[in-house]
Amino acid sequence: MKRCFARGLSLTLAAVAWLSLSYGCGRQDTPGGTQSSSGAVATQPAAAPGGPVRIGHFASMTGSEATWGVSTDAGVRMAVKEENAKGGVNGRPLEVITYDNQGRAQESATAVTRLITQDKVAAVLGEVASSRSIAGGQVAQRFGVPMISPSSTNPKVTDIGDMVFRVCFIDPFQGYVCAKFARGEPLNAQKAATLFNRAQIYSTGLNDTFKKHFTEMGGTITTEQAYADGDTDYSAQLTNIRATAPDVIFIPGYYTEVVNIAVQARRLGLTVPLLGGDGWDAEDLKNAGSALDGAYFCNHYSHDEDRPAVREFVAKYQEEYRRIPDGMAATGYDSAKLLIDAMRRASSLAGKDLAAAIAATKDFPGVTGVITIDAQRNARKPAVILRVEGGKTYYTTTIAPPD
């Protein structure tokens, strides 16, 4: 489905705009610009002093991973709507400008450049995929405008520089979480095989950290198998895995790949549990039918966690969008809330001042957990493990960072 982005409506229409994207077709009104079929964007004039405080967001609103962009944008917009109801920042309303990067790194760099140079945003939020956050983050760093990634987990994202932050955990911790869960109850895995995407820095990085921690915990990696972007036949790799008789198969890929992998694994008689990272998080897991039953993956939160912050967030999100929020909606919400909190604490909204306030964030009460930004501009926080059953996910356990 092709979606067009029309020129700016105010934030009061943001929820209606998003719903038209999620439940209808054709135009989607998004503040800040009109996107043509060629990807060109005609932006609004920069906000006048004392006018709205503009927050930029770049995301995969279309393309194979559009569910992530749509969910993140919904979380961001709900957070901003709530904060506008409280008076905005220093009496100024907040305005979100979202650009579609179509799932491409180069489009991410272009989008962030436009947000900063034409729309004059105070800060940028994005992306989910680490490669696209790196592309956008390099631009934000060059212009001295703070950027917060809601859910990019590769360590290289914040290595860019002092303007780039994140509200999610990073892959070294996520790899630890998956390895710890694999070695413990209920899996008790002694041997693990891995199947990863050699073209994704997310997948290769998470594969490496899982392997490191799993072996340090006394486990054995029986084989590492790789595939490439665009592959749809994984039978050769899965046949090689089957020959090594692992207790669990670790698949640190995206949901767009995992469904096919799971179906093909079961057809080949591989019945061992499958395990993955937060890249699995999407409603599309239901397309695997029963092939993913009994599989587990690491994520930022679970909608059925019994925490007051989660219950309140899920209820508000369902009222706003008529659907259950996934992990990307929750991290999008937290990224916007944490940014706005920093805006209120900052001595000014100039880049260095705002970045300093973000860096000083400690014990921020997020939906995805209590967030403290560390010296590397990463979030120190716990992770959860979810179980897949009947195409739905269920909270299993929480694993905290090691001391």
C-alpha cells in the first residue's frame, strides 16, 4: 500500500492522521511536510521564537518493517499529546514532524538533514534499526542537535558522539539476557546453534554477544549459520543445524525473516525451541501459525506485565489507537517522555544544553523500566523474555543487568 504524506496539520490532528495510516489508505497528514512519490519533501517555514517546540521523528512508515515505524510514531505522538495537555514546555506547545525513510539508511540521513536544517527541530527521535539510526545520528552529531533512538540496540549507535542517546538496552546486554535464559529454566540448553543475517549489524552483533555469553556460561555453540538480506530459503542452513543436534536455535534476526525460518525449521523436523531478540517484536509472528509456539524472545517490555506503569500505558494506548501496544510503541513513548523531561530541565533548548540535560537523566520512570542514562549515553535498565503461543506473546520473566 502506498502512503502519501500531506502538508502539516497541527498536533491535535496527529492521532486521527495516524489512525488513517493504520486503518485506511491514501493520504496521511503529518506535520512538517508533503512527501511525494519520489521521496521529496516540501517543509514548513521554521518555527518562530515562542512558537511550537518542534521534535523530529524519522521512521520506516512504509516498507517491509513499517510496523515498527508506525508503532514508534504512535507512541511518540501519544506522549506528546499528553505533555501538551499539561502545557507543553515552558508554555510552548510541542509539535511532532515525522518523515518516512522507507526503511533505508540514505533516506534516514536525508530525513534528519531536513528536520534540522529546514524544520529547525530542537531534537530528533529515531530509528528502530541500528543501521538507520547510525545514518541519522551522524547527521545529528554533525549539526549539534540531540538525537534519541527509541530502540536501536547496536553499541555503534551511541559511539557516534555526545549528541546521540538511546532509551533501550544494548546488544551486549541483550545477548547476555538471551544466553542466561537459554542456560536456565525452562530451556536448560547445553548446546545452541545460531542462524543470523550477515548483512545486518544488529543481527551479527547480537549473534556475537550471545555466543560469547553462552560459552562463558558453560554452553557449547554447535554451529553458526548465516543468510543474506532477501533470502527466503533457509533449508541448507537449517539442515546443517539439524545435523548438530542443538538444544536451542538462536535467531537474532527481524520478524520479517523469523516467520519463514520457523516454518521451514518445523518442516525439516527441527522441534527444539527457537530464541531471538527484540527484532522479533511484531504482530506478524502470527503468520508462522504453530511453528513459533514455545519460542521465546528478548524485548523491552510486555503488555501483560503486572506493573502500574504498563497497565496505565496499555489502557491509554488502546483507547487512543484501538490496539495493543508492542515494544516499539512503548520505546517510542519513553523516548518522547524522556526528551520532554530533559527539555524542562535544560537551561535552554540549544543543542549542547539539551544534550547535557538528557545525559543527566537518572531513574526516569519509563514504561519499559526505570531509565538511567550512563556515561556512554545508553540506558541501563532490565529486559523481559516473552513466550510465543498461538501467534501471541506472553510475559515470562525479567532479567536485570549484571552487577
